[in-house]
Amino acid sequence: MASNPHGSDHWKAQRLTAIALFPLSLWFLGSLLIYSPNDYTAIVTWLKSPLTATGMVLLIGLLLYHAQLGIQVVIEDYIHHPFLKVGLIYFLKGAAISLFVFACFCILKIHFHPL
């Protein structure tokens, strides 16, 4: 039985995103502990840092991609109608890309907005 190269790449991408998400999640959770969610000015000032904005874009992008890969596996395993399966996978990818673009827009808006 030959292995599916697409499946292997999918598996590797899921594992690599999980590994990359670990330190990014620790950084984000640590930042939440440092900055009070009630202090709007401190959060905005924190997001204005280029390093923080880059970290947030990476975190959100990797999180959405990792989620999309995982949900795609569920769709491929449990949806048996070919047209529905392909349609859901395209919808899922489009939703992940749309959410990423929206998140980047929001981060950039905060980053470049004057206090």
C-alpha cells in the first residue's frame, strides 16, 4: 500500500504548527498575566510594539491554520458525499483566510492608531 504524500504533508504541517504554537501561546498567556485586561491603554501600548504585533500575527495565523488542518481531517473522515466534502473544505479554507485577514487588519489598525 503506497503512502499518500498529501496526507504526510498534512500530518507534518499539523505537528509543526502545534510545536510553533507552544512558545507563542506561552508568550501570549504570560503577557495576559502581566497586563491587566482592564487597562486599555496598557494593552494598546503593548500591541503598538512591532515585536508584539508580529507575534500576534504569527499566533493568530498559526492558530487558524492549525485549526483548519484539524477540522479538515474531521471533514475528510466523516463526510462521505464528494461534492459536500470538497465544498466544506473550500469553505473552511476561505473562512480561515478571511479571519486571518480580518485579524491582521485589526492588529494593524491598533498598531498604527494614535493613542
